[in-house]
Amino acid sequence: MPSQPDKQTSIGRLDSWKAIAAFFGRDERTVKRWEKRRGLPVHRLPGGEKGGVFAYPAELSAWLESARETSADTSGPLSTRERPAQTALENGRSAALSDETEALPGSRHPGQGFPSKLPGVLAAVMSLVLITGVLAYTLGYRHRGKSNALAFPASSRSGTLAARPPDAAAHDLYLKGRYYWSKRTPDDLDRAVDCFTQAIARDPGYAQAYMGLADSYNLLREYSAMPPSEAFPRALAAARKAVELDPSSAEAHTSLAFATFYWNWDAGAAEREFKRAIELDPHYETAHHWYATFLMTIGRLPEAVAEIERARDLNPTSAAILADQALILFYSGQPDRAIGQLRQLESAEPAFASPHRYLAMINFVGRDYRGYLAELTKQAQLLRDPHALAVARAGAQGYAGGDPHAMLQAMLAQQKRLYQQGLMSPYYLGQTSAMLGTNTESLRYLQSAVAKHEPLLIDLRVDPLFNNLHGEPDYQKLLSQVGLPPLH
């Protein structure tokens, strides 16, 4: 399992009084007093005083700017509002003032107090962001282990809220979230979740924000530390809410199709959702993209080639579409074209993990073991996965003498150590065992993966690292358990 990214850094939320105080360069006692007497926008999680606090830097900056504009003398040659924010904060850090008359960071006149009432617009923003904080807690995004599923308010009439224009600020947050989502890095996906969550808080009837949230959770289990058992139930809940709000949305049906296939292992229901999405909007590239990978996974390669080509026509600059097109081309018997496309992507998008993942598999199949280890290492580094990195390094040590069998044995030994600690999916041990030719052991690990409902199993039918198992009756049973069609 990958390591956990630093959520405070990646999303920008300050999750303690200590962090809020550090933002201003003051002590905790001071910022607590500001919150009580001057309306500092600090939010509390459910649970009363023991529930914890959090704040958003953008909100704190807005509060600070409002205070400076109210208290600063702006007639001079360089007013506070004209100074860089960081300079204002640094000025504030050196102030040593009394409880009642202390200046806010960046104030030119320390003796002036903060107005007893915030401006109406800022107060409204604070109220909305408070809803955001409560919703974020409800989602359980930053407090894992309490509930995997999301609970959204029920609507009395499906689709009625989708017809009206969305709140302008919510729409802006949605667009910002989509930008981050398209980058598919751990930090950017975290930022996307934050944007979509805030959009929902501002406009609870905004279906597209739920779609974006669903799509983010659909990808977080692949590109970040979030376990699939947490990501997919949340994706399903958000997607179902989006369909409820706007049944005519191709995006909503696409989000639901993806989670239905990869988590529920229900290929029939997933295909119906994909087809409905494409019927509603033939120009929605993500529907064609994800339908193509679905078709690839169940073995309908000619259809997959056509769908991914349609997705690329609609969005020729998408790195995700180009990477998955290369994988489909490889499975369709065009390895040279696939490798060339993935190499170009590696150069153009160095922070994107998928080309490295796909090239690692292709290099192993082509017996380029040094290339295989190099791509494994790069993928693990990009995903911030110390466990995968440890396996890659063990493989490199095992391959020091040029023996691929020794490489795989060293990798399996490291995987077993991690597996015994609950830090490695049995699917990966099944892969390595199959590559070593120990089919019985591989099948045993795969059965364990089924028992754990590992979404990785959805690739079982097309994963070439399991080619040694194709003649095993138990392998065919595994395909059936995962809802995949048999090999002919």
C-alpha cells in the first residue's frame, strides 16, 4: 500500500491550532483570541471542543486583508493593501502587543482594533466554508476508518436541481477541480477533492460537483494512498447522487459505470451505464476513454481500439487517453507503436505514473529486465509508495548477477515480508509467483485477493504476467468469481 501523502500540504487545509498560529507567525493563545473576539474563520469538526479545528489559508488571507483594509491608513505612498501578503505577515510576526490592542499581522497602526462585525460578503463566505468543513468531515476523507461510504442529502425530486444554473462560485470551484483531476498526481487529486467538496457545500444541488468527486475517488485508489475499500464506496455514493440530481448527465453515468465495474465487478451493469452515457453525449471523451479500457479488460480488443481512438479524437492532448491507448495497442499486437507512444509520454509528462507502469510490464514480457526494474522504481517514486520501491530495490539487488530468476526470488521474498505486515496486496505476490512458474502458489495468492475483494483482479484476464496460468482450471474459476468472461 502506498504511503500517505501529507494532506495539509497537498490540500492546503490547516488542521490544528498550532498550524493556524504558524500561518500568522503567532502563538496559539493569540489566534484563539482572534477567533473568539474578531471572527477569525476557524471551523470546528463535530464533537464539540474535542472535535478538533481546521481553517483554510485562503479564508484566513481574506480575513486578514479585510482587517488591513479597515484599519490601515491607505493614503500613504505604499499602503498595506499594496504590499505582498508575505511581507505583511512577516511584519506581524515581530509585534508584541497586549491582549486588547494588539495589531493584526501587517497592520500599519497596531493600536487600531478589528471591527466588531465582519463585512457581509466575508461573513457569507465564512458560513459557506463552514458547511464545507462539516461536509468534508461527513465524507470521512480526512478521518478514515469510520465510514467508507458517503451519505448525501436525499432529493425529493430527481433532476429538478440540475436544470437551474449553478452557483457561480461553485462552478468556478468545479472547473478548478477538473483541472487538478486531469493531472492525475497524488497532490492534484487531493486538491480536486477539496475543490469539488467546497463546490457541493456552496451548491448542494450541483450535480457536476458530485460527478467530479466521484471521478476523483475513482482515481485516488490508483494514484494515491487511499485504499480501494475507501475510495470506491465513496465514488459510488457520489456518482449515484449525481445521477439522482441529473439523470440526463453523461458524466454521471460514466462515473457510476467505472465504479460499478471496478468495485462491484458487475460488467453487465457497467456496460449499460457506459452505453447510456455515450447515448446522452457522444462527444464526452471520458465516456469513450473509460469504456475503451472496460472493453480491453473483458477482452473485446477491436471494440476497445475503436473507442479509445474516438476518445483521442475528442481530446488529442490527454495524457491519460494516450497512455491507455498505448496499452490497448500493446494488447492488440502492436508493441512497437505502444512503446513509442509511452516513451514520448514519459518525456512530455514526467510526473505521470501510468507510462512507467505500462512500460514495466511490457519490458518484463520482452525480457528487458533492467528496463523493467527501472520503470518499477520510477513508478514507485512517483506514487510515493515505499513498499513498491522496496520491492524494486530488492529485485535490482537480486539481478546484480544478471539472473532474472534470482531477481524474482528476491522480489517475492520482500513482498512476502510486506504481505505478512498487511502492507502488500496478494495480487502482486500472485504475479511474481506466476512469473517464477510456481502456479499453485500464485493461485493461492489470487484466491486470497478474491477474499479481500482486491480491485486489481479486474485485470486478471488480460494481464500477461499470468499467461502461465491460462491452462489451469482454477484460473478459469477465478475469472468467473471476478465477473470476467472465460478465456476461449
